[in-house]
Amino acid sequence: KVAKNAKNSLASLKRENPQLEPTLAIIQARNDQLIQEANKNFAKEIGLRVIHVCLPEGSTKDEIVSEILRLNEDPNVQGLALDLPESLYCSKVLNAVNPEKDVDGLSSVNLGRLVHGDVYDCLVPPTVCAVVELLEDIGGKKVLLVGTRGAEGAALQSVLRHQGAAVLSCHWKAPQLQSELRQADAVVFGSTKPDDVPVSWIKPGATIIHCAHGLLAEKHNYGQQNNPAAEKAVGSLAVAMRMQNMVKNMERWIQSQQYRKWDLHCLKLQPLSPVPSDIEISRAQSPKAVDVLAKEIGLLTDEIEIYGQTKAKVRLSLLERLKDQPDGKYVLVAGITPTPLGEGKSTVTIGLVQALTAHLNINSFACLRQPSQGPTFGVKGGAAGGGYAQVIPMEEFNLHLTGDIHAITAANNLLAAAIDARILHENTQSDKSLYNRLVPVVNGVRGFSAIQLARLRRLGINKTDPGTLTEEEISKFVRLDIDPSTITWQRVVDTNDRFLRKITVGQANTEKGFVRQAQFDIAVASEIMAILALTTSLQDMKERLGKMVVANDQKGEPVTAEDLGVTGALAVLMKDAIKPTLMQTLEGTPVFVHAGPFANIAHGNSSVLADKIALKLVGEKGFVVTEAGFGADIGMEKFFNIKCRASGLVPSVVVLVATVRALKMHGGGPNVTAGAPLKKEYTEENLQLVADGCCNLQKQIQITQLFGVPVVVALNVFKTDSPAEVDLVCKIAKESGAFDAVPCNHWSAGGKGAVKLAQAVEKAANQKNSFKYLYSLELPIVEKIRIIAQKVYGAQDIELSPTAQSQVDRYSRQGFGNLPICMAKTHLSLSHQPERKGVPTGFILPISDVRASIGAGFIYPLVGTMSTMPGLPTRPCFYDIDLDPITEQVKGLF
């Protein structure tokens, strides 16, 4: 009956979940073939898959625990049971089992629920289920437990009492055993009865249940003619109950895989006036443990990898689990053309999600880029937001984080080393020698690796035996024939180091005179960073890494990372970096930090994967807020034309950030010098300057409208702004086509200061959305560049240098003409001239060079003189950064 019910329940689950393959792992450390066969037979009958892990008799507790921990981490195992010698059933072993997989119900977590009567939130141990089933109606009866110990004995007592029985317990040597046996209506033996306990002690007609760990010992001679006791053994019934528990566990497991409403505990803020430094604010707030935050937003235990107390990687398996969950609303925060005064896009992003979640009770996620060490120690400082709208702990956010940029650096430089090494070896060895080294004999066997077989197929050589290649085929296989003058792959370091902008490599005698000029880029400018930000899966990342073009050969054909045989190694170095990092805001709302491409020399947006995961987690009515670097003309344009193409996601709203004082600079206000006091134009009311500067805001609104997305202007208010200036900006923004324009005070008040912005964003997200791309990918490269220059920047036309034109012709011939465009341009002006503020017109945009990131999937033209390696200023930020050797606290990041 038990098996039949379990079979029917499981069949129903499988009909609703066709991909389901329920798997029970049983760790056995004793030689008991009967139990093993019973488990297999019942599992087969019910439709379960069983894995028997047979450990040798005499295995230690530590060895058992090690095996348990391995199976806990196996996502293909949903249930775990133990068949061990009685001496091994201890808390150390039982509590090693993940409570979510504890089919036998003997962990302290499960027993705690059982004892407290939470019968719907726990599993009753199979042996206990069998005892209750055999005792049938036990309400009001006296049940004696003899020789039952540990977790199983505690569970048995609890369940029998909940059933209304009067339960007593004693051991075999107890002096009162005889009198208790004479009074008991039912006796449960937890271990084998000693010979010196005569059956005549047992009350005539009493029910006897044997439930020792020899589950299948069906017959025990306790009855005699003058004492007709009804004897029973749990036997195979307990095995059937175990399988029934596994089915119940599967029901729970399936339920846990479904989307769950957030149960988020937000952190309280007590803003001070004047507002303290960012780092003081960060340290005054105690963040939640990241595993608590993860559980609150519906992440499962096996979907996070914890790094310390406050950050964790999130596994991509979540996307498969929630694939049928509708996405939330998708919000992009962009800005006007940046000025040295700062606009505060990151602060607005954080303030907005704090307002949505902590104050309006709407699920929301912020998705941010990881800051580069270059600006952190150079000129900009950290990027965790500011004031009472920031990510915490801000030191961890701004330093190392979970090592993603270091992984990118390692992968990038491995590929750079592979290029030069391959050139050296090809120039110093014959075809035969190269072939023997590339395809060596290992243990008497010679074979191609998988990546070498793929190269052979690309060359049209359909052979798998290294001994069958002709001399011509060997030469084609071993010779990449890289033209050193065409190498576009550079080494990287995550430091602003201007003296690495041009270097010479190969000067050691061991390199045999193969010297060439090269350069370093900053790590976040690596194409691998762009790939990390745009990839949609591990498989997609591997394919993109393999497609990266590093140079041309002597015939002008592209040479890729796949040709160099390094794709798999790069993927290995990036296997953890592909997972987004979970952190939190000051008010305890969730944040994903992932990828960090610059917006002036790359596409300037955080990762597609972080956005996709967040959109599933917030639910249909929730919001995901992400930020694009620099002005809307750069970061937002690339977000729409590059990132949205890669992700397939459609944005709901654009939040355009502006400040009164930045608009004054665009209106012709005086230059600002870092560290010097602000001129009176920026601290006193000046409506004319504000009105003149709003031309830049109007232009950025127009750029947004090109893509058909509603725009809300967020005016980041400073204490020096007058009410009249604030009202003027909001009035002009609305007249220029913004859905709404809202003053914000989140820097000084936290999420409370951005509630009106959040309400405006929520309304705008419900507007009709007619999102469209700016250009068709089928257009020629030059035409796509011209469209961006004219429609977005306001240029009269473009002018390509001979080098740029040559590269365009080459990429078109090589079949790369249908890629989107990623303009590398100064962020300080709509034009190519940083000093031209406001809305420049009538200029010709010079394209000095055109390069390609084939793996990332875009062509990037260089506008004017763009450097891919920033330099340190006279007084870098690192002058103020220090470490307290006693408290180990970081000082001076802000």
C-alpha cells in the first residue's frame, strides 16, 4: 500500500515535470545485501533512481562525513539516506546531512521541527513511520520503548506522544524493566533483546515491534502459547517508508525550485546632518549575512558560493530553475555629459532601489559594474554610490571583490604569452619538429586534443589519426604564420600606468632577436571583460573566447584564440568570474556587482547575466535597475545597440541623471579645478546659466527618444541649489519630452529621498514602449558609424583616416561587417573635443582607427586620440588611502 501510494505520487510529479529524474543516494558502511536489495527493489517499483555508495566496513566517522558532504554538493542528488553500523549514528554524522536532502529525517534540524509539532515542515524517520503504522490505533495506550537511543528514539517518543500514547522509555538493564513490560500495551525494541530478559515478562496480548537497524529481520520468537503476544518487525515496511519520504522530499524540492515571494528584512537608516563621509556611513551600518539575504530573495542554498560574510557568487543554474518565471521591469540609469563636478548616476541607482524596496515594498535589484583599481587609486576613487545611497561594505566593493578582474588579467595575459611564444617556436623549428611537439607521444600513444581536432576540421582536414596527415596537411596544421605587425591583442594590468602605453618585448637573448613593439591596456579594456559583460552562458562564453581575433596571418586571414589552442584554458580561468557577485545596499536590498568595462573605450555596462538573473528574482512586478557609464550619448547608446542586442531584453524606462551645477558648467560656467573651492556661479543662484546649460539635458532626452523608451529625469539635488533652479530644470525637462522630472535627496536621506523618483519610474514603466535599435546591423560599417555620429553626437559628418578605412575594408572582407558599433570617444563632450560643453554642432568627427572585438561581438572605432591606458595624475587618490595596522580598517577610499 505504501509503495503503491508513493508510486502514484511520483508518477504525478513526473507528468508535471517531464525532465525530473529523482535520485536517492544511500551511503552504506556495513555488509548487508538484504537492505541493499530491498532499497533497489522498492526504488525500481516506485520509479526512483538509487545510487548506493558502499563504503568498507570499519569506515570512520570522518570518512562517512566526507562522503556525505560530497553528496550534499551534488545537484543531481535530491535525497540522502544512511545505512550504517549503530555506533556511527552520532550527531556529527547525522548533522552532516543537508536537512533539505535528509530522507531519514534524523538531522537535528528535522528532529527539532518534529519535536515542535511542525509535521508539515519535516520528515518522520522511516522506522518511526513503520512503527506507527504497525501499532495502528494507539491513542490512550501505554507504549514502552526499550533499547531505543539517539535521534531515532527521540523521534519515536515525540511521534507516539503526538498520536496520544502514554510513552515510557528504559534500557535493557533498568531495574524497573520487568514491571514496565508487564504493564505496557505495546513494546518497541530498538535493539536485539538480550537472552536474560525472559518473554514471560511481557504482558499477554501486548503488541511487540522490533525496529533494530537490521531492518529486514522479519521474525523474532517472542510469543509462547501461554503468552500470545502479537509480534511484528518493521522490516521492509521501513524501506518502503524511506522511499515514500523520498517522494515527499521530491515534492518539497520541486516546490523549492519555484519562484518565491521575497521575505526581505530591510535595514533601518538614521541619517545624520551634516552627512558624514561615505566610509563612516558604510561602517555605521551592520550588513546582513549574505546567506540570509540570499534566502530572503529566493536563492537556494546550492545556488550561492559564499565569499566571507557579506558577498557571494550566484550560480547560473538559477536561470534554468526560473526559466518559466516572467521577468520584471528593466530600468537603465544614464546621465548628461559628465563634468568634474560629478552627476551621481551610481548614487541615483542605489537610492532608487532603496526607495522601491525599503519604502514602497516593491522587489528591486541594482546591477552595477565592478570598479577598476585604476580609477580607485587614480583620480575617481570608489564607485559604490555615496552618502546614504551606497553598496556596503564599500571597501570590499572597491577592492578586489571576488577576484573577477584578476581572472580577466590572468586569462588575457595567458593569451598574449601564447601569441609571442607561438611566433618564436614557428620561426625556430621545422614543420616536423613543430608537429612532434604539438602532438607528442604520451605513454606510447599519439593523439590530437579536442581543440586540435576542431582546428583540423576548420582547415578541411577530416582525419583523427596523427600518423595519417600528409606533409602539406602537417604544414597547414602547425603554421599559424602570424604577421607580427597585425597583432591587436595586448597585455593588460589593472593599474593606471602611462609608461606601459608603448613597450618593446622580446629583448632577452632567449627570444633570439624576435623583438617587437607592443603596449599594455588597462585590464577592464580587455576584450575578455567585454565578453564577460555580454555573455549569456558558460557555453556562449567559451565560444566567444574562441572567436577572439588576435592578429592576421601573412595572407591577411584572422588568427583566433581557438587557432592558438587556448580557448579551454581561458574558460577555466574565467569559470568563477562568470558568476555575478551578490552584495547589498545600506538598507539591506540586494545588489549584483558584475563586470566593469569602461564606457569610453568599451561598452560601459554591467553584465547581461546579472540582469537576467535579477529580472527572474524580482518577479513580474519587480524592477531591475542598472547603470550605463558616462553620458547617455555613450553608455546608454551602447546599452541599447550592443547590450540589448546580446541579451534580447527590452528596457522599460531610462532614468536620466542631472545636477544643477553640472548644467551650469554646460551653460558656460567657469572651469573647475580639483581641490579648489567652487566659484560663486556654482554656489549662488544663477537661473540664466542653468537655462543655458539645459541644452545638454534636452539633447540627452532627445537621444533617449530615438530609441522609443520613456525617460524620467532625476535631478540630484545639492544644498547649494535654489528652489527656483530646481523648478526650472524640472520644467524644461518636461517640456523637452521627459515623462517626468523629479528632485532627489537620497544622498542625504537614503531611499526615503528617492521615493518620488521611484513612483515616477513605476508609472513610466507602465507606459507604451516602442523600443527600437538605432541602426540595422546589415548596414555597412561606415554607415553605422555615421548614423551614431550624426543622430547621437550631432556631428555634421565623419572623416576616416587611411588606417581606419583600411581596417574597415579588411573587417568587411573577413565577414565582420554585420557587427554593432562600439565608439571609443571622450566622455567629456558630445563631440571629440573634451573642452566643448553644452551641445556642439557643425563638427566633423575624426575616426583615427577601427578595431574589432569579434568575441565580444562589436567593431570599435577610435575617435580622435583615445588612450586605452589611463595615467596617474600629479596627486593620485592613493595619497589618501591607508590601512590601520591594529584594526585592519581601510582609510581614505573616500
